[in-house]
Amino acid sequence: MQRFVIEGGHRLSGTITPAGNKNAALPLLAAALLTDGRLVLNNLPDIGDVRIKLQLLEELGMAIERLSPTRYAFSAAGVQGGEPNTALCRKIRTSVLLAGPMLARYGYIKLPRPGGDIIGRRRLDTHFLALQALGTSIEVTPTSYVLRAEQLQGADIFLDEMSVTGTEQAVLAAVLAEGHTTIGNAASEPHVQDVCNCLNAMGARISGIGTNLLEIEGVPSLGSAEYAIGPDFMEVGSLIGLAVVTRSEVRIVNARPRDHRMARIAYGKMGVVWHDDGNDIVIPGEQELAVRDDVHGAIPKIDSAPWPGFPADLISTALVVATQARGTVLIHEKLFESRLYFVDRLIGMGARIVLCDPHRAVVVGPAQLYGEPEGLPSPDIRAGMALVIAALCAKGTSVIYNIQQIDRGYERIAERLAALGARIERRED
């Protein structure tokens, strides 16, 4: 078992490039099942969830060629089976995204219940309702789902929630369905746009990309393509938070600044500033972090919302930033009822936080954080990264366990942060 040993209280400096977007890479690996042609993906992040997905695809018969550390070629010409490895499926949430492509190409798949972060109930109803609308029959058992479809048919679909993976599932199935499909109340995050743009490069006919209404004309087959995955939106947001709490000047290269306009507003409520330099984001050092009250001195709120709102996956980082800003702010995570439970660890480090209920926390800052040498377990990907950020701004040494959770979403994070001057080491127990 590995752990991070972190000595906090040191400023960082330099340049860092975000890895490819995890939340685009995982559905695009599933999209490779949609063609017997050659799909080449550039900027594929080397993270735990991607490695598991590659194993899943190989066991299904996918031919995978590693062209460089971040460039892979795929061909599904040899894919046959419709029952992916149960143990691997249970390790990642996006194993469920195998359903749409397998139904579209082969008409059958048996899936175990997926894994992923334990942050509260993560419903699959949106996926199944969309697939049923396209003509899928679904048998639900306590441990698995058996899905069958003779030929998917286009449909007018209105999703019951603006689910990212639910939208991607519907799109992955509909591109090869007969006829026209409309997907209303669709998610439109940058990673959803990446998925749709890659599918169009393969020959799909998707319009409305970037909006909440997608129109899809089904095609008989998809062909070969090469596509570059965009920068990881959540990693960029995490790096911004890390820079400001350590009072560090950091340049994030190829950060796609237009994707971070809402993050600028949310972080700005705590006094955070940065400037864009072309496609880079530059965070100045020595920022004056102070909460900016709302009109009439009201306590401001940072809340999660579907795109283009502030993403739920950055709530954990925002909490850490709030502990270092002078004033009071309410953090409201609307989606997952277990996301905020890690704040007990921050309180143990010296943060002044009142957890009002599973979805809301009041943070009063600034607070001097102190290292936790006895160990901090990483409960999920985003909370784990938030604990790394807290440890790097804390006084003293911290040990973070269960770091395979962090490795699932952040590529070689200790090595890359050490290059900025962070005192972080990966050690074996």
C-alpha cells in the first residue's frame, strides 16, 4: 500500500500542464467500441481509471496499441463478448458506459453494478430510461443488469436529470440507432462536448453540441478518426486552489481559460484572482484571500450546479480555499450527500467549519492548518486531492493513505507537484 508524505508550508513556483480530461477519456474509450476502424486518442491521461478501462476493453477483444505515453490506437474489429469482467467493472463508475456501444453494435450486454467514488447515491435510472426509449429491454437483478436490443431506434428523449454520464450513454447508443434522436435536458460540460466532437470526427451526425438540446441523425456505421482530448477541467480547478492557498505563483499551460469562467466567479468570492495569457492561466503569488460579502453584508454562497455552473467535483477544493480566506462563506453541494463528510479531516487539521447537514458547510477563515502525521485516509478522488492541497498549505507533516483513490483521477500528481517545489513523496507501507 502506498501513501503520500507531505511537508507543508512551502511556496511553489513554475509551470504545469494539466493531463487529459478524465471525464472525456473514459467515455471515449467506450466510443472505440462503435467502429471496426482505427480510433487514435491523443492526450489520454495515465490514471487508474483509464488503466482499468483499457483492461476491460482488452478482455472484450479490443486491439490496443500504445503509440506514446499519452497516445493510443484502438480497433474493435475483434470484439465479440457481451459480458465484461465483473471485478474490473466494479472498480470504476464508467463501466456502465459500455452499455450504449455494445447494444448498438452487438445487441446485448450483461453489466455488474458499477464502482467509483463513494460520495452518496449515484443513480443509473437516467441511463436506463434513455436506453429504454431507444428500444432496449432491461432486466435488473440485485447484482447485475442484462440489456438487449435487436435494433436501436431513434427517439425523442428528455432526460430526467442533467446527468453527464446519462447524456453520454444516450449519445453513444443513438449515433448508430435508426432514424433521428433528440436528447433534451442534456448535460453540456466540456467533456461531453469532447465526446460529441470525437464521435462526429468518426462520422456521427450530432448537432447542438455545447447546448442542452442534442440532435442526432443515426448512421449505419462509424469509421476511423484521430482526436485530441482536452485538458482536465477538474485538475485545472484543483491546481488553481493549490496555488492560492500556498501563496504560489503558478502558470497552468493549455488550461483552456474559457472553461473556467464560473470557477473565476466562485473562487472570486473568496478573493482569488488570476489572469489569462493566451491559452494559459497564470495565478499570482501572495494573494489577499478575503471573502467578498454579498449585497448588504450577506454571507456569500458557493454552490454546485450543472454546467455552466460551478462543478460539484471542485467543491472539495473550494472548501480548502475557504479555510484560508478571511471571512465566512457557505459551501452548498447539491448533488451528492456524502461529498462533504471529509471536512472532519479538515477540522482535525484546525479548520473552522460547521457541517450543517450532508449538503452544506459554513467555513470561517482564515485558519492555520496543521499537519496530520498520524494519517489522513483519502475517501474519494476529489476529497483526496483536497487533502493534498490542505496538507501542502499546513504547518508540519501530513501522511495521506488510500492514495490509489487520488491516482484514479490525477496523473503522477506527486511527481508533477514536486517539480513545482512541493515537498511531497510517494512511499510504500
